[in-house]
Amino acid sequence: MAALAHHPQIQRQPRPLLGGQRQRDLFLVDLMAEARPEIVRELPMRSAAALGERRFTAWRGRSGRRYVASVFAVADEHALGFTDAVLLAVSPDRRILAARESGPFGIEAALTRWRDAVTLAGASEIHVHLLAEDGISRRAALLDLMPEV
């Protein structure tokens, strides 16, 4: 069997990765992002590519740092229920329209007004980044991901 693997006339096809074409597309997105690190880009997580629904995604900030986020529909009340989180309002064409910190108390009225405003601006999803452990880390993530005006 081992002799067949190295036989010059037998051309072995590389085994497709899980996710097939989708996996290759995500790899190309990663390569494009590395070529232009100054642009904030969404980089869907390859490990979640085979899932039927998009529950998680990742964003590459201008600094090149990667931020993992949970994905919620803009109308989903759960998106506003997290404290000490970075909230990203995302358009259907995968751009960050606005970003803010939820705050330590998740002030409901202010967050609801923000969600209403970003919905009017065209946001279809809210991405929630929970891994920034303190206020300094959250502010750094906001500066790295916030859209340029």
C-alpha cells in the first residue's frame, strides 16, 4: 500500500477540509486581511464554518488583533443583557456601523436607545465581544474596531 502512495503515475487529490468551499473561502479572507491589516474586517471563524447557524464570528482590528464575538440579531434582547462587553452594530454588508461598551450595569435605557439608533442606521446584527477583561481592554478594543469617520 505504501508503494502506491508514492507511485508517480497516481495523482492523489488533497482531501477537502471540513466545510469544503466555505473553508477555502474563509482561508482566503484571512489572507486578504493579513495583506491589509489597517482595515477592520470580519473573519468568520473557521472552526464554526460547518455549523448551520452563525453564533460566533471574529473581527480583525486595525492593529491586527483578533476579537471573537457572539452574533445576535439586532432585535434580540439578549444582545443588550451583557455587562462589561464591547457591542458592535453590524450592517448586512458586514461593516461595523457603531461600537460601544455596555458598561458595568448594562444601563437598559441607554442601550435600548443605542440599539434603536443603529437599527435606523441599517444594522442587522449586534456582535458582543466578552473577552476584554477590564475597562482598559474594552476601550482598546473599541478604538481598534470603531469605524473611522
